[in-house]
Amino acid sequence: MSTLNRRHFLQSAGLACAASAMPFFTETNGVAWAQATPNKLAAINTPYNNLLILIELKGANDGLNTVVPISDPTYQKLRRTIALERDGLIQLTEREAMHASLKPLLPLWENKELAVVQGLGYPNPNLSHFRSIEIWETASKSDEYLDSGWLARTFASMPTPKSFAADGVVVGSYDMGPLSGQGSRTIALADTAQFLRTAKLAQAGKDERNKALKHIQAVETEIVHAASKLNTQYVFKTEFPKNAFTGQIRTAAQLVASNAGIATIRLTLGGFDTHAGQLGTHANLLTNLAEGIAALKSALTELNRWDSTLIMTYAEFGRRPKENQSGGTDHGTASVHFVTGGKVSGGMYGEAPQLNKLDGNGNLPFAVDFRSTYSTVINQWWGQDSTKILNGKFAPVDFLKA
């Protein structure tokens, strides 16, 4: 297979590969991960049987119109045209209510399986999309630059079993995000069916003398093995929604159904950079998010994986409390995020937005360092010590049942 054809193969398969010597398919302790045996996974005793599904809200979600501080009159003053009327909201507590588009999440809240973490942020926030998401995904300080994601460091500290197909799968994006870094066994794919179809076309050459092409051949071989492991004939009873997020949700469900051994899946829902005309766009995005999470809950319950799955949203920052002149919101700081799963202890966490304590730029102070949610995952979900991984101690947020 020529160099051009190999490049075309990798691109058309919906996969990402670093141009450096480290591909997204790597080895741990010299043992190729593609040798896993899926039917033996159930017998493996590992903390990574607890699955983490991350959903990135790309562009930065407006927390104040997601979970509305209905008891704070300052909210209406700051948002003369985009403030949401109380009567149309889904009341959670005396002080907070959810956007009406999040109605599919209400059963999770009523069943105490939805945690709402308010005020997530970090000291000295950066308002650049590129830099701030880098901070969130590497779990760094605002003035610190790390070359690996927090999940990659987690798996480097305690590797997933050799029988697992991968540490993680990134769906719908070529950006590895929190899974980027040396030694992370990560697959990036845009479409499962296309991945499976195209991978079957890969054939490793026998007489390749170029070391770089030999390496690509090895990657191709691993792709073929991965394809066979990710394949599944499972037909879901779950009715998946018909929206822009459906493909990723369905792919995530199929990945879990494949029983190939995956510790984490990262999804991305884009479009949250709502500088203008926010109301309609934001409502549609939250509908997609809520319907997607509800479908995942149904599919995971079918697979008997709801209790062993944790779903968590994240984004680079929130939106500014005061609306702009274009009926939208500009880059902000602290925001609200959701955590759900069968082992989640539902309720409100963190602190309600302090709209009377905005900083000099008109932004909110943070209440909970975002690395505390990562500490919860590492310490309580996977049973590791997060101190070295996160380069410091961050008190976990107690949204998991004991």
C-alpha cells in the first residue's frame, strides 16, 4: 500500500494519528493491545470496569441559562432580553431551576441520579477557547503548560488491563483532548460503521524497508484487530433521538455493547459559543444534550452498564453573566456541569452563582476547582491516588454513593 493510500485510509476511516513517532495506537509494556479477547473481559477484576463517558460542551455553555438562579433578582437585571421566565423552567430547588429543554433529564433528577455541580472553574481564568480548554484537559494551572492530558496521566500511572481494546475512544473529533500524551492507547473515530468497513481494506505489506512505513503498517494491523473487537451485532431496543448528537450517542452505545474493554469514551457537542442570538441556539443545544444523555441511560441500562458508568460534562469556561448587545453572551468563567450514572448521588453541589460578587471584567468567581471533579473520578471511581496525577491535592466532590 503506498504512502498516499495509507494516509487516505487513516483519514477516510475517521481516525486520527499524530504525525510524530507516537500514534494514537501504542503499546503498553511492549504488549500490543490488539491481542485482547473480548469474551474474557467480564472475568477481569479491574477498577476500569467502571466506565467514564465525558461530554465536551464545545464553545462554552452558558451556565446561568442552563441552571437558572430563580431566586436572585440580579439575574433578570443582567439579562434584560435573554433571561428565562420562571414559569417555563423546571424547578429543582427553591433557588434553582433547569432550562425547559433539559426535561429529558428530569427522571434522572427525580431518581436522584443527576448531580448538578455549580461554580466549576479555576484561579486566574483564561478566556481564550484554545488555552482554557487546554487547561481543562491537561488539568493544569492557568500559567502551567503540560504535554499530556489528565486521563493519559491516569492511565500511565495505573495502566488498563492488556486485554482491554483501548484506554479510551474519542468519538466525533480528531482531538485527543484529555487522552493526549505519550503512552495513551486511544482510538479516535468519527463513525463506527465506516471505521469497521474501511479497516477491513487495510493490508500490511511484507517487504517494506522504510522504518516509518513499517510503523504505519503496524498501526494498520492494529486497526484491523481493533475493528474486529469493536464490532457488535447488538440491536438496541432504545429509541435514539433524531438530532445532531445522535450519531455520537449511538456510537458510544455500540462501543459499550462491543464489550471490547474501554475505560473512557469522549464525546463532543459543539456550538455553545453563543455570542449572538443565543436563546434559540442554546435551547436546541440543550435539547440535543438532554435527549442524548437520556438515550445513553436507556442503552446502558439495556446492557446492564448503567451502574458501572459515570457520565460527566465539561467545557473550557462559562459565559459572562451580563448579556451583550447581540442577544448573546461573551466568554465568561465559572459554570455549571452535570454528572449522572447509577452510582451518582443526585443533588446540588458547589455554590449558587454569586451575581453580586462579579470581578472587574463582570465575571463570576469560581466555587469548585474543576480538578476536584477529576479527583473524584480518579480517587473514588477508579481507586487511585490523584495527587501526583493532578500535581496537587483537590478535595473530591462527593457526588458518588458510598
